[in-house]
Amino acid sequence: MKTKYQALLVAPDGDCVTDYKRDTIQEVIDTMGDRGSRWYFYPFEFVITADSKNYRSHSETLRKRIVDHPYEGHNFQGRTVNTVLNRIREGELDYLMGG
């Protein structure tokens, strides 16, 4: 089965949602660029692998690894979603300053 990817959208408090399941990383990135006002509530964006199942528990999402992100100077790639959410909660990224 071919690997698919999806967006992980994260709020400043660490709340997150997944969306935009696509065939390639670039397709996910392009789709995130057209998400309208959702960026306001979930300003941090990452790409993770998608499951073949339609439903995944939150704990399974937390164990996923980041495969791509736009934040230069931050070593998020390869880290688990849980690690990245904790770092955002701690203030590592500033959504008002763009990272």
C-alpha cells in the first residue's frame, strides 16, 4: 500500500486536528496554503503520514512522526507529534512572529 500524508494543524495551546489526506507531501503543503481562515485557530502546520483507516485515536496520532514542516531552525522533523505539541505548549513557536 502506498504511503499517504496528511496535515497536522496545531493551535498555540497544543490542541490539534488532522486534515487534508493526500498522496504526496507537496499536495498536503499546497492544500494547507489554501485553507482560508483556519490558519487563525491552527497557525502551526506539519505533515505526518496518514493511516489507511478513516478513524485513528488521539493516542495513535500522538505517536506519529513529523515528516515535513516550514520552521527553519527547529528540529521537528522525525520527532513525534506528542513531542512537538509539548514544545509548542512551552512556547517554542510564536504564531505572532511566524515561528
